[in-house]
Amino acid sequence: MENSYQYFNRDISWLSFNYRVLMEAEDENLPIYERIKFLSIYSSNLEEFYEIRVAEHRSVLLKKKLSEESAAEAEETLAAITEEVNRQQREYYRIFSERILPELNRQNIYLYQGEEPAPFHEEFVRDFFNEEVFPFLSPVIIQTGDIRTFIRDRRLYLVIRMRKRNKRAKEAEEEVGYVYALMKIPYSKVPRFIELPPHEGKFYIIFIDDIIRANLSSVFPGYEIESCYSVKISRDADIYLDDERGNIVENIREKVKKRKIGALSRFMYDRAMPANFLAFVCDAFGIRADDLVQGGRYNNLQDLAKLPNPVGERLELHPSLPMRVSFLDEVGSVFKALKRRDILLHFPYESFDYLIRFLMEAAFDPKVNEIKITQYRVAENSAVVNALISAARNGKKVTVFVELKARFDEENNMRAAERMEQAGIRIIYSIPGLKVHAKVAVILRKETAEGFKRRDFAYLSTGNFNEKTAKIYSDMALLTSNAEIITDINKVFAILEGKMKEPTFRHLLVARFNMVPELTRMIQREIEHVRAGRRGRIILKMNGLHDQRMIDELYRASEAGVDIDLIVRGICCLMPERPFSANIRVTRIVDMFLEHARVWYFYNDGDEELFLTSADWMKRNLSRRIETAFPILDPEIKREVIDILRVQLSDNVKACWLDGELRNRFKQDDNPVKVRSQLAIYEYLRGKNAPDTRKS
């Protein structure tokens, strides 16, 4: 019997999340350059969405990829995406023109918006163009069905319409046909924004686009420029490995090269472009009507992250520096500290340096003989990689599982892997048909003398081993010497090394093995508590909720009376405000740090169970990846994480309810105290760390 449950469309749900990012640009309580940063993030997010999700639907229509989605479903989804994106783009440009630019002006910063440079800037603009820009321009004349010209993705272009100067024709008032040209805006040789000389205490900035527009007559001598508009395209950037046998490194390397020439997934154009001009461009490059997305005079606005700030720091947001962990600093050795108790680190509130210290201590400890670690997204010039290389050079056996299929990080991961391999580190590459998304490391020590207990150490995290993202992603990481958890971690590595196929786990939940059955069991347990007249309570924090099986379990729990709070940053296909979800609330938090930690809490009639994990409840995470969820067993750490969940649920500044129509509605409550959870968490942890009050 089919149920009557309903679900939001995955892609429209994601667009709802991205719109929540855009809402931050309207927050007048934020410094103006923080608001501008969110405009940049919104644009960057949307670029990737078209390169991956929209491209996937287009592949279904073109029959280039096997999919559960039908062509009719793909067409319907693409139409809904286009409608919603066009609506959001109008909002984007409204915020930019009516909110951002006026505030910049109030700060004496003026960003030219298409008008001719003022007389006091004309000479500078002309000289800058001639000396810094003109040598890098390569305009081409375009014609109908012009297949000779290839438009690169993620690059800005100007399309120009002009007439050839003809005195006789002009005198005879004869109509002269248009000539069209395409010109790529230089992106590596000159910055997107140029600071102009200040004038009368005011600062001026101009898009490089407008410097070129102002000098088009010198680019096309003999022509009269009729009009000029900005365009850009997005291409399919996903890597489809039809066969993962053979040399996976070379297969992925070849696929990455072809990414730049992928199928078109979006053609963004200035909405002011006349219909006949747009029709010519579409005809010239074979662009279909459903490829079109309205933009503005300026596209590629993720570049706004680079907008110069001539005024200074008061226009920017500067989060507090990551704090030190007093207990670790007092003890000095991470290993000695772990012999006393488990330690939970909170990034970026606390310093990522402790992970580096943990690895460096392993590199130089004579009792350590082996290190095993997973790598999903590796930072450039990674301190983590450097520590592992130091360990290998000190004679430790080091094994690193490198996931090459981490989207957009494939090349960086390959470079890091090659560097580690050259240092003598054993590298295990991607498993065919799977992604390894678990974030775990284990330090194995030599057998000690008789009568002494051997102590190994482990690190388990909700986020990557990446010191760059640890400054802006909010994650949690557990350092432990718990022997039973380490036994489970060793089984995970045995799976990765091909030594074990059907493991059993005592504490860890591992996707594709025991994760889904255990989650289902714990949800059912809450249902049974309610049926027995007790309280049922679930809190789940994650980045994405898409897996229909798990959503159905939550619907059933809600129908049974279990009280459920979801904190979901991104995709959420679960529909709140329906009869079957009456006991479920969905909170979305967007603030200065990217909410990235995944936390699962089950009340269990007072015997609370708590897991931290790398896994979202997406179909891919639970079915096609190796993920780990690890329990928090230390009572004080458990209370700490629960306290943080409660802080986030009490947020009434940056938290939104996700309603039954996929709208982000800022929380309105009766609490006279304003709670901005990320600031409140920082203060909570500062109180914990100064001084350390726990017994050692």
C-alpha cells in the first residue's frame, strides 16, 4: 500500500537554501563587505549548481546518462529551476542596486554602474586600458552558426553589435547591416575591479568590463558601436566514470581535462539585451531557449569577493581568532592528554593546530609505528600532508586513503597523493563505485613491555583534514584513545584496504553496513517510548536531507508523537507543516561560518545517545559512500554537544524556519534576549576553556 507522504523537489529545495544565503546580503546589521561576501557566495553556489545538477538533468534529456529520472521529469524540473532562478536573479540585482550600492555610497565608495567615467577619471581609464588591457584582447567577428568560436565556461564575454562606418550609405540614409563580435574579458592579467584615483574625499571603483566598454571604439576602428552586453556560460562539470576499472588516476585525469568542454548547462545574458540581438547570439552558438538565464549588466558576480575596500576594516566582519584549549596547552602532549580523557574540538572556534600537533607528535614519537588516515579534500600546501611526510621520513609506516572523486578537488588531491607517494607513503586510491567520505585517522603504537597497557589514538571528525576550510566551516572532531572505537576504526581501514568485506562494529555506524539499520532502530525506539507513554525526542543536524527512506521514518515518528527538531543547512526534501510532519520543525542557520557539523541525538527515555558524523541523509551518503558516525561516550562531552544543539535551536537572529512552501521565515519568538548561535557558541566554549575545570 502506497503512503500519502510528500517530498520537496531536491533542486528547488537547494535553491531555497541558496536564497537564504542571498537574504544575508539584505541584513543591514552586517558590515557592508560581509553583505557583499554573501552576494559572492550566492553566485558561486549557483555556478556550481548549473555545472552539476542542471547539467545532470540536461544529460537525461540528451540521453547521455542512465538515470532513474525520465525525460519528462527532467524537463519539468528544468522548467521549475529556470522559473525560480529568474525570480532570484531579479531579487539579486534589486539587492545589489537598491541596498548594496547606496550603502557603499554612504561610505564614500562609488562603484561605477555603466555611466561614462567622470572627467577627472577619463585620462586614467584611457591610459589603463591602453597599457594594461588592450594587449590581452582578442575579439572575433561572429556569424550565424559560428562553430569556430568556443565559449569557455566560467569566463566573462562581451557581445558587441556595431555598424561599419560608410559615409555614402549615411548620406543616402541607406540601412547598413549589423556586425557582431565576441570578446573575452581578460581574467588572469587584470583584476575584475580597478581602483580609480580618489576625488574630493571619495573613493571610486570600476569594473574592468566598463573600462573595456568605454574604449571599444579603439578596439574596432572603422565601426560605430551600437550596443554591448555581458554574457557567460556554464558547462557540465561533473565527471562520469562509466567504468572505474583500470588506472583510476589516469581515468580521472582525462575526465578533468574534458570538463572544460562539457555540454552547455546555462547561458546567462544581460536582461537588457534586445530580443533580436539575443536571437542572433543564440542562433550563432546553437543556444536553446531553455538554456537561457537572465542576468544583468555584470555577470560572474562571485568576483564581488574581491571588491577592493579603500576605507578599511570597519566595513568588514572579523570573527574572533580561534581560541586555545586550556587543557591541551597545560598538559603539552596531546597523547598524554588523551590518556586522561577524550577531547572534543570545535572548529573554527578552537584552533585546528591541535590536529597538526597530534600528527606531528605521532611523527616523532618512537613508540608510534603506523599512521592511517583518509583524505577527501586536501588543502593546497597542506600542513596535514607535511606532517604525514615527516612521519614517513622518520620511519613510520603511513597509509593514506585518497578519494580522487571529491568533486572539483580531483587535481589537487592527485597532486597531494603524488607528493606523499614520493615521500614513501602508501597511497590507496578510490574504490570503484564508491566515494570514501569518512574523516578518520588512527595512530598505532608498538607493543609495550609485558605488564603495560598499549595505548593507540584516533581522530574522528565531521569535517575534512583541511586547515583552510577549518577557518570557515563549523565542525567537530573527537580525539580519543578508546580501544573499542579504535578497533572499529581499524575495521574501516581493513575495508578500504580490501582485507575485510563483512565487518561487524561495536560502536561506529558505517554507511553500507550498519548505519541505516541502526538509525531505523533508534527512530523506532523513540516511537516505542511514545507508545508506552514516555517522551520521544530526536534532534538531527545535517547539511542535507534527501533520502526518502529516512524521511519516511521521520514522518512515521512524527505521526506517532515523537518530538523532532531538524537543523538542516542545505537541501531538505522533508515537508514540514503537513499532517504527517506535525511534530517536526526544520531550522536553517546561515551566518559567518558555514554550518557543516552533523549531529544525531536520540533521547532514549533519558539514556541519551549522541553521534557525530560525516554523513548527511542523502541517498548517496547512505548508499554509495563509506561514511562513519561515532558515538560520544564521555558524559561531559555529551552534555557539551547537547548544550550547543540547544543554543542553535534557540537562535532567533540567524535562524529561519523552513515552512511548508519552502520559504525561509526568520524565527519570531517571545524571548527578549537575542541569541545569535555562532556568537553564543564561541562564548560558551570560551567559558569552558578559561580555565579548564574538569578533573584530569
